[in-house]
Amino acid sequence: MRLLAQLAERQIEKRFPAEAIITLQQLLGLDPWHEQANRQLMHTYSLQGDYNRALAQYKTYRQLLDENIGVQPQPETTALFERIQAAREGRPYNLPPPAGTFFGREDEEIRIRNTLLNPHNRLVTITGIGGIGKTHLALSCGRLLNDEPGLHFVDGISYVPLQGVEPGSSASDAVATAIAGALAIFLPGRRPPSQEVLEYLQPEDHLLILDNFEHLMAGTVWLSSILSSCPDVKLLVTSREALNLTAEWRIALQGLPYPGKSRRAPSLSRRAETFPAVQLFVQSARQARPTFSLTPENRDHVVDLCRLVMGMPLAIKLAASWLHVMPAEQLATELRRNLDILSTRMSDVPERQRQIRAVFDQTWEL
């Protein structure tokens, strides 16, 4: 029985739920009173998204205890039952729908997902220059975690945009007020928002996605208070610079992969259209010119454009938007001559991302 219990723990740890269920059923066949095994079986069913079976396991065990010795399951078992009920109802979340296809960040996405699901990790910061794709990656990770079955973040996954939030006299209160708005928390005003929100978050099992934190660095001390006071709250932060907290796990973003220039580079054995930077360019180009396609005549020029901007997603999109007035060859020539061509007048693009030069200037000031 001890060996079966150890085997089940290892199978759950290595995320082999189907095998763990068989092991736990063997163990409960020998000892149906084994409460930890019952809890593990409930949890493992939940990992597979089979919440009804997990709840039924609790009810079976509770009935076994009641009919034989007239006691209730341990509080820990009942608490797990309540978490499974909450998970079955679905996680509250306010993430915006995806804007287009997500290219080339699969490795980073899996790394962030695995880091956040580790019970010992509480804070992940995605860093990089403006326009490199930090927000898109954070939101994609949030959707991935929301769609995945299990008992993580049963109280919600919330997106908190911080662009435009002014720090005022207290960056902590500014961040707390933004979180309160995203979570629809009522702030009576009798105490500072940072205290009110911290108290609200203490019992929560929540993932907060704090986007564009770089201008609120004075609020990092309050984020540290969340980590110390709210044991089941985790933070996914995007920022142009690291937060420099001891609990921080950093993901530094570079440009999307694009074909190498050297003739000896292994990447040249791949077709250009298999690279995420080229794929994003083609998708963006078709928004400006629906008939655009990658051809032998324009392929080298498109690859050249992706190299010139070093795979930066925002720069790729801004460059591709010019294809309705000039071909790729002329666009590459203009880009070598003047960076200011990478701009747009789209009204729904944030002011800070309408010009690549403005992005560079803001980053240089930081």
C-alpha cells in the first residue's frame, strides 16, 4: 500500500493522470478508508476535467464514513470538494478575444505555463522592448491556462491593463485601483485602495495579468505584499524592465524567428514561409492587400524586411501595412533609408505604438 501511494504521487507529479487513477483505484481496493488516496483520486479526476466523477468520489467516501462510523470527511477533503465544485462552474475571466493568429511564441508560452503551475512559483515577468509582443504572449498564456482543466486559479484569471494609469502620489494605490476595476471590487474609500484590494485578494485563488507595468515601478513593493499575504494569488506581469523582486521568474522576449542570412546557417534549409516572422508579415500584408501572397519574385524582399526589423512583431505589422501603396522591394529600400516609414494612422492602435521611433525613444528614456 505504501508503494502504491508513492507511485501515485509520482504519477501525479509527472502529470500522468490516467496511470495515477489506476494506481489509486488499486490502493482504494485494498483500503477504501484511505482518505489521502480519496483526495488524490478526486484531484486526478479534476486534472482530466472529469469534475462530476471527482465530486461523485467525494460523495461515495462521505457515505462510506457516515454509514460505518458516523463521521464526516476531514476539512481538507471537504475543502477540495468545494474547489472542484467551483472549478466545474468555470473560471471567471475577462481576457479580450485573440487579435489574429498567434505566431512563434510556443516555447515561451509552455515555459510560462509550466512556471505558473508550479506551486512554488508566484511571479513571472515578461520583459522586452515595446512592440516585441509581451501583451499578446501574456494574454495567450492566460487563455491557455483558462482552457486547461484542473484546480488552478478557480477564482479567476483577470487581465489588468495599466497603460494610461497615472501613479499619482502612490503607485501602489494606482495599481490597486486598476485591479479593483478589472475584478469589479467595490472600494468604499475609508482606507487606501492598496489595503482594500489586498484584503480582498487574501482568500483568492487567482491569476492577475498586469500589463505594461514599467511606469509604475514604485508599486513593486506592494506586489511583494500580495505575494506574502495572498498565498494562492499569482502574478503574470509585462514590463519593459524587470521588477527585481526575489520571487521573480523572467522571460526576456526577442524578435520572432526569421531566416538567417549566412549561407551556412542551418535555418536556410527551411522554407521562408515556415518562419514565424514571415508568417506574421504575410498575414499582416493581406489585411492591407487581400491578394498578397508569397511568390518567388517577392520572397527574398519579404525575408529582407523581416531581417531589417529583426523579427519585431510591431515593426513587421507596420511595414506590411504599406504594401497597398508600394511593393516589398521598394518598401525594403525605404526602410533602409528612413525608420520613420514604420508608422500608422490606425485610430485603434495605441498612440505609443503608432511609430517605431517613438517606441525606441520611450524605451531609451526608461
